[in-house]
Amino acid sequence: MAFYYLEIIVLSFIQGFSEFIPVSSSAHLIVATNLANFKVGSLELDIGLHLGSLLAIIFYFRKDLVNIFNNKDLAYLIFIGSIPLITFGYFLYFTGLINHLRNIEIIAWTTLIFSFLLYYSDQFKVKKKIQKDLKIKNIIIIGLFQVLALVPGVSRSGITITGGRILNFSRLDSSKISFYLSIPALAGASCLGLRDVWNEGIELNNFILLSVFFSFIFSYFTIKLFLLYVKNFSLNYFVYYRIFLALILFTIIYS
């Protein structure tokens, strides 16, 4: 039993730390669960982990969200930008195709390939700001980029920041756009999880509650630190980490 609680803490840390930085939380969770042979029920844990991250992002940006709800144009843009992910995610989830993408070989290749794209995007000059330049065309493009994150290893945060940088938004503004778009994405993932819980008759238990709590804590501090980081530094360290991780996974797969 004690080992299960340790698993929850470890996976909550992985979720909270990697959900909002450009390294792919789903990839890290899949790799960690497979390599460490964790036993905690994946459905229960997925619900708690995503819900914890969702609550963290809502709590951190609570003042911004009030402004968004008062700013109908920005709320509309976030809704429009989320439609591609919701549409494709719904299709992949209910057809079961999403399960065929959850393997370490795909994760290794996407981790490597999209690290180069992240590096390339970070070379673009800053010419735009959220307040005056985030329009329907830009948010749709970033929303289409976000669809790629349905493939583990791409990273939802990474690909939306990549899209924002290619469109000449700063690292900080690209990160904020990514965070705003994460709210519908995490809400959708949480709703699908709760739907499965309802269908399978799983009761609320300590595992779910603890995963929500620890995921919230780790997510909140990651958001805070990452926003401080992107104000002052490039995204290169995340690129290096992704390449390093990909090489480790290639060694495991092909050796």
C-alpha cells in the first residue's frame, strides 16, 4: 500500500512538472509507468492528475480568467483555438486510435523531431503582443499546432509555444497563450476521465484525491517558475533535454 502512495507522488510530480513545460507530460507518464511497472490504476490516476493540473492553472490565472470572461473577444479566441484539439481528440478517443499512439518508439521519435522544431521556432524575432495581435487567424494556427499534441511526445505546451514563436509572439506571450489553451484541453481530458469513471462505477477514493492534491501543488509551482524562466532565458535547455531523452529511449528500444 505504501508503494502505491509513492507511485502517486512520483507520477503527480511528473504530471505537474511536465504538463506546462515543452517536454510532453503524456510521454513522461507513459515511459515512467512502463519502465517502472507502476501498479496504480491508470484511469483513476489520469483523472486526478489532469484535474489537479486544471485546478492549478485556474487558480494561478484566476485574475486573468476574470479579465478573459469580461473580455468577450479573448474568451472567443480561446474557444476558437480549442476547437481543433477538441474535434480531433474526440475522434481519436472514441475510435480507440489514440491507444495505438501510446508506445515508447513513437514517443522517442516525436520527442526528437519536435525538439528541433522548438529550437527553430525560438529563433524568430518578437514582433507581436497578445493584447493587440492575437487574432482569429493566429489562434486558429496555434490551435492546429495543438492538435499534434494528441501524439505523445509532441508536448501540448511545446507545440503551442512553438506555434506562438513562429507567429512572432514572445516566449512569455507564447507561454501565456499555451496556458490559456490548456484550460479547455485539461477540462476536456478531465471530463472524459469522469465519464469513464461513471461508466465503470469507480468510486472516489484516496488515490484520486491524493493525485489531485499533489498534481495541483507540483503544477502550480511549475507554472510560476516556468513563467519566470521564459522572461529571461531561451528554450534551448528544453531542446537539449528532449534530445537527451530521445537518445535514452532509442537506446532502450533498439539495443
